[in-house]
Amino acid sequence: MGKTLSEKIIGKHSSKEVKAGDFVIAKVDVAAVQDGTGPLTIDKMSEVNLTQVKNPEKTVLFIDHAAPSPRKELSNAHKKLREFAKKTGSILSEAGEGVCHQRLVEDFVAPGNILIGADSHTCTSGALGAFATGMGSTDVGIGMALGKAWLKVPETFKIEVFGEFGHNVGPKDLILSLISKIGSDGATYKALEFCGKTIEKMDMSGRFTLCNMAVEAGAKTGIIASDETTKKYLAMRNREEDFKEIKADNDAVYEKIIKIDASKLKPTVSCPHTVDNTAGATELNNIKVHQVFIGSCTNGRIEDLKIAASILKDKKRNFNTRLLISPASKDIFIQALQEGLIEIFVKAGAAIVTPGCGPCVGVHAGILGDGEVCLSTQNRNFKGRMGNPEGLIYLSSPATAAYSAMLGYIADPGNI
Amino acid sequence: MSIKKGTAWKFGDDISTDHIAPGRLFHLRTNLPELAKHVLEDARKDFASEMKKGDFIAAGRNFGLGSSREHAPAIIKLSGVSGVLAKSFARIFFRNSINIGLSLIECNTDLIDEKNEIEVDLKNGIVKNLSSDIEIPITPLPDIMIKILNEGGLVEHIRKHRDFQLL
């Protein structure tokens, strides 16, 4: 019987044939924590006297959620991560180096790997053809120490996408539409395997956006077969040797197959306070926007910034709308500087935020006032997400966000 | 796993980890007793201050969606909640709760009203609504999770075996 991508990868890591529904102990290739979850991981490990990590060069501690630290409590949490990294030989990703999920795909995760991360958007790395899933501090701590984790092999939904995207419509509109269709718990425990002609033609940036948001439908991971596009991406990161072709069998068994025609999609926006509560951007012209945020592990890549810059070049943000832009990693920041994108943004009136998670997770750098509306390219709009339960968060693509920043209300970039 | 009795506090669908342990209190994550004073504050302002040790949460669909923050189930447990009953749970929250020994019970919570008295016998898988005198069927946990829960959580499991002894 044929196997899905998840069954293949988990089987390889547990040295036996597996099928959906099986429970296994699987070898872990890469383990990661961030500054919100890592301190508790360290506490849990020390509770059982686990003082070392199995693979230090593949254990990464990220300072990204509160980077640079806005308060002494968080500065002390950062100290703890730095000391642990030093003691165990693990890798520390310092403030300014970027959002963990972007850094993981850039330099750490390879096709065929298993990644566990104490952050729910760990599924982003699945776009490389890896099995990547979010867990809590305890699970990841034990995984770091023992080099393995217990897993249930997930059933898979095959998401087959065909057709060309329309003007200023893209992967973010696709994933928001899919989540709206299946619901915020429509894929709980499942893997979402994205495939089809549209995915084959999609760049890695778009694939990361899709897999990043798999968890917003409740999924355990999003995953995509590795191919020439994956290979080129790894080569660009000087990691060509990490490439391995991995794809699902033609006769793999799927729990469900969902087909989507990309040509029928429109610029899509999630409305407060759940991701599956979507509307077309054109239907929301009456929503005035106080803040636009372009960045995050969902849409802070160079391709996203280029789209935003193409709309904002020689333009100004609306007088009543502040604009925050944060490249997802240091290398993306450098490229954006070299290509003149940052100058376009600053001239348009944007505040540039250090690569990291701050605004999206409501820790610092972009907390909303009471009753204020933010249109953001991030992945979540839960009540209180951006630091204030009285704030209202809408989610969109970079194109919709940039165009709306200019006009001051939610606007359809298909009209540009 | 003894029989537990307590009062039910009702919550709706899609209660996220941001409702339970919001990002604006990120700096309290290294001070769980202080963070626990704000548990579920953004879903129900009266809960943290008025709940009594031993009470139950009775929620709708997809309880605990969102972040991987283990602090969310940790502060529910720390505040003295006996267990969370819900129509369904989000995956990472589910796993985290079992790992730290917080009881989760999947059942039809439409059969529970605000402030009903609930009795839970986890060992035999029986939930009773004492106020309406009905027994509510529950979805059993997978064996692997019962093992972890019986040993007091994943940390205790590892303390005992120094490895996974789950399959």
C-alpha cells in the first residue's frame, strides 16, 4: 500500500513500516525552542536531571518573541537561554537574527527530517519536505535530551491546487480560503499535504506561507514534496548537499482530498476573532485601519516585501494608518536593504521593526489601543493576540495589507 | 485518579491559548503563580477571581487552539481546576495537558449548564451531571496518554524509566 509523505518520514525515523493511526517513538533530527517556551523547557529538563542535549548542533534556542527584550523579566529569561546554550553546546539565535521558523528553514531543516519545536508554527518547515510539528516545552525538552519523541502517525488530507492566481492574489489568500472552508478545527490531528500544478509552480516563500498556517485548521503539520524548487532554495542557502527528493506514493491513502482552483480565489481577509471567519477584501471597504503590520513567519520573506514595495513605491501611507514592517530574518533584512525596499518603506512612512515576533504575539512593538483595528500579514487574529483584548485584528496577504495602508481602509489589491 | 466533584464554569467554542494565557502577560511566563491569577481572564473576567479549587471548566469545540505555550494548561492546573470538559480539544493543548497531568474529558458539554455540579470518575470513564442527574458518555483517551497520565505526566514517566516506555 502506498504511503503519504508523513508515513514515509515517520517510518524512516522509527525503523519500521508505519501507517496512519500508529503510535511510534521516532528519532528527532532538529529540536527548537523560543524565548517564550524555552525557559520552561530548561526547568522541565532540570526537574529530571537532564543536563545535556543529544545533538547540540541541531538543537536551537531562539530569542525572537521579545527581541530585543522590552522588560527585565524577559531579559532574565534570555539570560537563562544563553547560559543553557553555552553549557550544552546548543545553538543560540540572538535577538535580531529573526523569527525561529524562518531561521529553521534557512539553515537547519532538510527534506526528510523530523523537526519538533516548542512553537505551534513549527509546521512551516514542512514545506521543505520535512515532518515538522509544534509541541509544548516538556515534549521538546525530553526530545532535546533523548533525541526522540512519541508520535501518532497522522491521517492526511490531500490539498490539490490547480489554476493560476489572479492579479495580486496568492498563497495567503489560498490558505485563508482553505481554513475558512474546513474550519479552525477542520483538520485537527491531520497532516495537510499540498500538491498539484499550482504548488509545483509556487516558490518556496509561498509554500512556507501555506505550511505555516496548517495549524490554524488544527493540523499537526503542513507538508509538501521536495523538488527542483526546494533544491534551488537550499543551494541558495549553500546547503545543496542537504537536498533529498521525497514525495508521496501515487497510491498513498488519504482521508480526504480537497481540490482548489486558484483562479477562482479573491483577495481574502480573516475578520476578528478567528482565522476561519473570512470575507473578500472588497466587502470590507468600510473598515478603517489604524495599523498595518507586514512581517511574521507567515509573510515576512523577501518575496512578500517585494510585493509590498511594488505597491508602496513613491506612495505614502494614509495619514491615519501607521505602518510597521519587519523582515522575518537578518538575511531577508540585508537583501531588502540591498534591493532598496527598506528605503521605499521608510519613505512611505513605515516604521521598521527588528526581525522577530513581537507585534504578532502581542509582546511589544505594535500593541493595539482599545477599539483599534490592525490589518496584519501574520497568522492569528485571536482576541488579545496583539497585546490588547480590546483590539480588532484582520489578516491578509502582503498585497492587501500594503494597499490598505495607503488608502486607510481594507481595500482589494486586485483593483490596482 | 480518584473521583472528583466540583462546579462547572461554562465557556464557548474556540477558547484560544491567548484567552487562557495572553501575550500581554508574556513576562509572567517565568512566574506561573502570578500568571495563574489571570487565567482565562480574556474569556471570562469573573473566572480567575471567583472559581474555587476543584471546579471544572465546561467548554465547547476546539478548546485550547493556538499556541504551543504549555503555560496555558499549567496555569489552569495551578489554579486548582479539577479538569476541563469540552466537545473537542486542539492538538498541542491536548498533548501538553496530558504531559503535565491536567485531566481533559471529551464529551457533550451541551448537557452541562453554568454552575451545575459535576462528578468525574476518570478511572472508570464516567461523568455525571449531579444537578440534572444524568450520566454523560465520554470519548476515551488513547492508551499511550492514559499511561502518561497514570504516571503523573511525562516528566514523571522519564524520571522513572529514564527513557520512553510507552508502547
